[in-house]
Amino acid sequence: MGLGESLIKYSVSLLLAFLAAMIIISLSGSDPLSGVASIITIPFSNPDILSLLIQKFSTILLMSLAFSISLKAYRFNVGIEGQFLLGAIGAAVTGILVNAPPILMPTLVLIAGLSLGALWASIPAYLLYKFGVNEIVSTLLMNFISFYLVDLIATGGLRDTAAGHPMTIPIRIEAALPTIVTSPRMSIMPVIAVIMVLGIGLFLYRTVAGYELRASGSNKKASYIYGINVKFRETFSIILGGALAGLAGAMEVSGLHMRLISGMQSNYILVAILAALLARGEPVWLVIASMGISVVEVGSAALQRTSGVPSELGLVIEGVLLLVILTFEIPKFLRRSFVKEVSLR
Amino acid sequence: MIIEDLVAYILQIMIPYILASTGIIVAGRAGVFDVTVEGLMLLSASVTFTTSYLLGGNTWLGVIAGSSIGLATGSLLWYLTSVRRINQFIAGLTLLVVYIGIAGLIYKLVIGITLSPPRIPVLTGLDWLSINVPFLGSVLLKQNPLFYIAIALIITLHMLIFSSGWGISYRAVGENPRAADTSGVDVMRVRLQALIMGNLLIALSGAYLVSTFTGTYTDTIVSGRGWISIGIAIFGGWRILESLLGAVIISSIETSIFILQASGTWIPYQILQMIPFISMISILVWISKKAVLPRSLGRNYDRESYEEF
């Protein structure tokens, strides 16, 4: 597909998505044009909301990267929500209970989150490897288990009794991530997220293991015949995704909330899936897709506060955008090449 | 007395699972793996509630509006997967997110953000029987009308799909669409029928949650029932009557948890709430070795393609 064609495709999709948004905004009794304009401009209007945007962006980027890595192996790791929460649990428990030298604490907290996320993902990954259990169902059911696990810990021995909502006491001050900007406070979350995207991008496109992972996703039979351990690559992609989602959870605990909060998963899973599908799981495009989605999310949340338009507007805009883009795709029979590059069909 | 209450409770919570898993099987038998279930149930619950609320608490009209959503969603999923041939899981996951968004949107647009959510009257059991039938009679004969509609629907569908001539060509589309196409079955049309029927059932399941269980809508009203229903469909080997057993098992587990909780056990309620999900995963592992599934499940059919599928 040529550049001009893609340009037309994406601009028409964007136009239709914002048309849907304008209809919804006028249904809720606000001015559609200024509503859409403020969704895009509000996130950049002052330093506080800008820092919120960058924090959201970091988490969404890591979460969508976690989903993408398994998408590349043609597996759907929809358990990123649970892996995120397990990472948050690991970070909070480590940050509260472990008493290590201050210099080591942030690293320790992140590693704890990362490994717990990977561990949580390795359960459905193992079930897929050993028993062929459908990973979409098993990873999603694991999410529900993790909600109750978070609730159990947030109302258990580490509970902050002063707070009304279930949450743990704050982590140690040494465990907090270093900051890059002090006012408004901004930790190194975006730096970690971007480094991870670069790392995964290099892994996927510059290493043999990454090539084999992509090959398993795009043509299972051919990969198997040429001696790639397809099942192992699939399993590995889910566990790697779990580690990344766990890292995102640990980052939110040690860089933003400073504690484990029940319900901190927000709607990250939904927007991360949309971002990953928009970007086709390509690490570079993920940065753009996550940024766009974070802007719409922050903007529509702000619009709900100022003019009462439901914040679900954001999800609908992003979803319609993806649906229109998918619909515009040329059906496969028009390009009868033997090797498939895109594994999305 | 106690046994009757137990059976009544199990029957009550079983119906959403049965309806949703039947919907998944109906679509799956024609080769479409519908992963939108959770979102569609939420959307239908939201539409059921808001319609009924706007019409001054008419629950039945709400149920009709909520389930007829399935007509639109089924056609949409069909268009994306069969006409545009977008990967079923990708189209499904996208629609899932869109449905969740629209569900919350509709509720907030109609009701707004309130501290105490409004309610609609719930459907109650029939009371047309004056005599007292011994043992389970009073349980089985005094359910709400939707209960009987659901049971009638799934039995009819089971007979249609698994023991009728039409059912053979229907299932052939899910097993080997090329063979079905060659022998003159209109694959596109069967898949459209399948998705509309399936989505109507799933939407009815969402409507049932609002109209019978809660009488009010919350974001957590479905809370995993859709995904468990997919598990039940897999457990039943993608056969409707066999998957009933799965629904009975899960409902019995939920009932035991309810009893344990009511008895004031020392086990934290969060642990108890995890059990249905843990059991579903264990059931999937247990069934995995002998699991059967429609052979072209999850694959779009492309008449012009050189590949096998």
C-alpha cells in the first residue's frame, strides 16, 4: 500500500472517529466542536495535566507492548491486567517490607514486580504449552483472580486504616523511583517505558530469537518445518508480556501512587489492546498509538469533569477508529503472496 | 425445604451461563469464535436497564430492547469477519472494548452519575399454580417466564443444530467450509444466521442479569460471566446439552460459596470469590486432552484463497 493511500485511510478513519465523538457530545448537551477541540487541547493546557498525560502514556505504552509481544507470536495475552496487578503487589510488598540499602531499593521493587508479573503469566503460558488450553480464556480468568488478590492484600495486614478505599500503607521513601522533574513530580516512568520499547524492538528485529518469534506468529507451519520450536516461542512471548505488564504495575506503585490501591488497573487493559492493535504490534508505531490514546483518555476524562460528557467517550473514539481502519484493509485474497508479513488476518 | 431452595438458587444463576454459552456454541458451530461475549452482555444489560427506566419501569420492553441488540452486533461481527475477513479474535477484541465503552456511555447519558442508582422492577416467579406439587415441583414450576423461554430456546436449538438435516449443513460450515461450499451450502449466509442467533442469545443473557438478578445496572454486573461461559462452551465440547453440565457445575460451586459466606466462615470472602475462576481454569485443563472443537473454529472462510483455510 502506498503512502498516499495510507494517508487517506488514516485521515478518513480519524475523521469518522471524531464524527462519532461529536454526535455523542451533542447528545449529552454540549457543543460538539468545542468539545472535540478541548479533548485534544486540554491534555497540554497546564503542567499538572501534562504530567498526568505522560504518566498515563508510560503505563499504556508498556501495557500495549506487553500485549504486542504475544500478538507478534499470534497469541492473545489478554491477561495483562492481572499481570499488571501482580507486578503492583510485588512492588508494594517489597517496598513496604524489605529493608535493603536505599540505593538498591528502586531496582529491587521493579524486579519484584517484573518477576511476579512474569510468574502470573507463566501459569496460562504453561497451560497452553502443556495442555493446549486456550490462552484468551485462561489469561482473562486469571485477571479476575488477581482483582480479589489485590483486594485481599489491600484489606489485609498492610491496610492503610486511615483511608476509606482499600489500599496499603505507603512504600518506603527510598523505594520511590527517582524523579526527572520535581514540580509537578514526574518519576523516570516514561524513560523506562521508552527504553523497554527500544529493547523489545531490537529483540524482535535484530536477534534470531526475535525473528523466530515473529516467524512463529506469521506462519506456524513453515516455522515448524524449518525447525523453530513454535510452542516454546508462543509460551515465551506470553511470559515476556507478563514481565512487561508486571513492570508497568511496579512502576505505577513506585513512581506514582506509592502504594497498592484496589482498582488501580483502571481501564488500561482495554486501551492497551486498542493501542497494540492500532500499531499492529510494531514497537515504533506503539509509541504514536499510545500517545494518541493517552491524549484522548486524559482529554475525555477532563471533559467529563468540565461539561459532564461521559468519559467512556474516549473508548468509543479509539474503538471506532480501529474498527474503521480494520474495515479499510484490503482482503487477503487480493495479495496472494506466499509469505504473510502481517499476521493480523 | 432446604434442598428446594438450593435447587431454586442453582437454577436461577445457571440461566445466564446457559444462554451465553449456547450463544457461543451456536456461533462456534458455524466456525466463528465470538470473544465479544463479556462486552455484549454488558451492553445488553445497559440497554435493557435504560430502556426499561425510560419507559417507566417496564421490564419486559427492556428485555426485548436489550436482546434485540444482538441483531445489530451479530450483523456487525459478521460483516467484519465474513465480508471484510478481519481476523476473528482481532475484530472480537476490538468490538469487546467498543461495547464496554458504549454500555457505560448509554447508562451515563440516560441516568447520569448518581449516588444511589435507580432501580427497575425485577421479573418475579410465576404464581399460576394453586396446588402444591410435592418436592421439586414448586421449584421447577414457579420460575419467572424468562426461565422457561431460555430452556425452550436451548432445547430447540440443540435439536435444530445437532439432529436435523439443516443442522448437518450448518455444522459442516464450522467443520469444513470449503466442502460445505462445494456441496452448495451458502457459507456466508449460514455464518450470518449463526452470528445473529448467537448474539441474540448472549444479549438475552445480559438482559436476564438486569431483569431478574439485580434490577439495577453497574459496571461490574457481568463480572466474568461471559468468559466463564466461553469456558463452559469449551467444556461441553461445543455441544449445547453437554455444556449444560458445565453450567450446573459452575452454578453449584457459586451456590456453595454463597452458603459458606452466609454461614460466616473464617475464610476471607476474596478467596471464596476466586474459586469459580480457579475451578473454570482447572476444568479447562482437565478437559483439554479430550476436548473436541469445530475444526475451522476461529478461521474465516475465503473462497478464492489457495490455502487450505
